[in-house]
Amino acid sequence: MSLSLSKDVLLAHVLAFGLAVVVPLGLIASPASAAGDRDDAPASRPSASASQYQTAKTAVEQKRYDVAIAILEKFIKERPRHAGAHNYLAFAHRKLGRLDVAYKLYKKALELDPKHRGAHEYLGELYLQRGDLASAEAMLKKLDGLCFFGCEEYDDLKKAIARYKAEKAKKS
């Protein structure tokens, strides 16, 4: 009796076996960790769910900043080491003009995850809002080091700095 498997079935078995070996070893990074949304807190915290975090992100995207702030503050009480949550909370406060609060939260996000590209970008934008071009350029330089092959955060901050310089030149 010969065993005949199609290429698709064979590939599925190889992938399943490979994942069964790799995933328990923690060798596959999740998209969230690649994006800087890591959380070093224990995973057994059911009240601070991923859906809460996603709801807050959606509220930010919809510019419902007060809603996002309420959700993220609760989420951070449960998962205080979640750099992405601190970053989104800072972003919401910054968009509402609360620059001092946002600054502290961006610094906290970077303390938790010094490689968090979003926090570097948004902190650079906050510096521009404060008129601190040198600090914004320092954030751009840090992003350049973090984004080996380039990244959206670097590109966005670079554009924001260029706009800032163009506006300053118009006023001169």
C-alpha cells in the first residue's frame, strides 16, 4: 500500500509540524510585538482584554479621543506595562491639546519599550507642536536607527518636520 499525498496536503502537514515546534519555543513574533504593542505583564488578566485595546484604538482612529482615554486608562490599570496603550493614550491627550500629559505618557511608553516606533514618531510631533525642532529631529534620528529598511513612522515624522520648516519659512 503506497501513501500518496498531494503537494497541498504535504505542505499543510509540514507547516503544521513546523508551527507545532516553533510556536511553543516562542520563535514567531506576533504582529503586535513587531508593531511595538508588547505587554510584559502576565497573560492571565482577562479583564484587560485585547478587545478593549482594539476598541480604544478604533476610538482613536475615529477621533473620539475622550472615549479612547477612558478605555485606555482602565486598560493601563490592568496592564501597566503595555507600551502601545501608553502610546495611544498619549496620542489622544496630545490631540486634545494636553501636551504635558501626552509628553509624560510618551516617555512612559518609551521607558517600557525603547524601540516603540510609534512613540518616537508621535513624541517628535509633540516636540514640533511645542516649537522644539531640535528635539523632533533627534526623534527622527532615533527612528532612522530603529527602521533599518525604512518605516512609516520615520517617513511620517520626516514629512511633519518638512511641513514645520516650510511653515516657519513662510512666517519669516
